[in-house]
Amino acid sequence: MRIARTALLLALAAAAVACEPAAATFPGRNGEIVLAQEIGSKYANQQMSLLRFPPRFGRPGDVPVCRVQSFGNTVHCQHLGRPALTPDGTRMVVSVAEANPWEPDPSAIWILNANGERIERLQVNAGYWDARWAPDESAFLAVRLLDPADPAPPGKQRTGVFLLNRDGSERSLLAADATAADWCADGRVVVAQHGGIRVLELTRPGGSRRLTRRRDAEPSCSPDSRRVAFTRRGAIWTIPLAGGRPRRLTPGYAPVWSPDGRQIAYLRKVRRHLDEETFLNRIGLRRLVTRVVSDGYLESTDPYSDARVQDPDWQPLPPR
């Protein structure tokens, strides 16, 4: 009897390890902060690259991913979305608007390795953006427009957060009228929906609750699944995932947590003369000290500027 009981306990332990998500290792080490940038004319030559910033100081690496050359050359893609890294930091997913003369609006999801090289292409049936990995890397979250036949206020388009299978096929609609989502390491999903942040319990049908009730957006779940960062009125805030009083940190938008949970990287627009310039910043959560990560602006409202940037992500590295 004791031998059988021991064997049963070992089997249960092995099953638990097998189901353990790839993001369960916390805290991780901070890798590079990665974001996508488009350089060039919107109507002629463009280059889509990944900018890779060291976690502390140093010039970023610039990794070309695809390009548009309209004058007699092959057109590879027209738009590169926000990169999202896997929980182990070895790959990233990015939505791509491809340029195909036989299709009116071709879209795909690309899987890149950590060096920015494409290793897999997933065919999709809609124009998705802001794709995010599941903790066990078996699925994605992504945003797309809802059916154009659905009623919407004049001048507005309805969007929703969808669950995609690993092959890019669409499984279900998770949240209608939602603009962004993030997948927590414990399996919960946080979405920006109806002017606030909502928590979805995917393992419990109908399990959801409202976390904030104001015009909040861009939720990002902390690596330990205890807090959520989000933007409100042009500033970065955090709130416990269990609920509580939100905390205002600093002006900015597009927050993403560091793998060790001690910092948040974000974008901030700074007005200089008649233009607004966008910089990559990070803030330490203990003393709320902010630092500029980018050595120059990433994009500008200057009509002569040819740079456009996407939201960042922070590469997790395994602990030593």
C-alpha cells in the first residue's frame, strides 16, 4: 500500500511539473528591452527593424526584419507590430502586414528568434495586432476589428481580444469592445475593456471581475502575477491584481515589467519647441527613480521625421 501511494504521489508531481508554465521561474534576469521601429517614407522605401536596448546602459542594437522598396524591388512587408517575447526569452511573436499584390490586405504572424530572424510564419484570416504568448506558449492573445456589420458609434470601430491557437487559427472571442490584453504567468488574462481593466479567469467559465473603472488602457501583468501596470490620463499606474488602491508612478504610456519585477519600461512623449519626441524610459519601483534608456528620440511629430515606433517588451533570461 505504501509503495502504491508513493507511486501515485510521484505521478501527480510529474504531472504538475509537466503542466508548469514556462513563465513560472520568478524572478528572472533582465535581458534586453525590445521594440519595433519603422524608418523611411510611408510611400516609398521603409525598413522595419528591432531596436534592442541593454537593460542598463549602452547603444541599442538595430536588427533589420523586413523592408519596403517600392521602385522595382520586392516588397516584403508594410507594417511591423509590437514584438512579444516568450516566457524563456528565446523567441518573439510579431504581427506583420505583408505586401502581396494578389491579396488586398494580407496579414500574418511571424515567429522570430531572439536575434530577430524569422523562423516560422503563421497564416491568419484577419488583421491581428498586439499578439501575446500564453504562459505555456501553446496559444496567443491578439486584437482585431470585430465584424464590420456589428453596430458601432459613428466614426468608431469596435475591436476585440481573441484567443488564437498555436497555428494561428482563431479559437474564440475573449472580450468584445476591448483594446488590449496581457497574459499573466498564473493563467489569468487582464484586458482593457469598457473604459477600465478587467481580469478574466480562463479556467472558470464566466469568471471575470472589474479591476478599475476609469478610462484605463494598456494593461501589463507583473512577472509574479500580483500587480498590473496600466496607463491612465497620460501616466503609468499600478494596482494589485487582487484589487485595491491604484498607485501613480510617472508620466508615460505602454508599460512593461522587467523580468525581475523591480522596474517598468515605458514610452514617454516630451514636447520640445513645436514637436513631441518619444523616448524609451524605465523606472525603479522602490525609489521611483526614472532613467532615459534611449540615447535619442525614437519618433517625433515633426512632419519631416521618418521614424515610427511600437510598444516595447522586456526579454526574460533564466536565473543564473
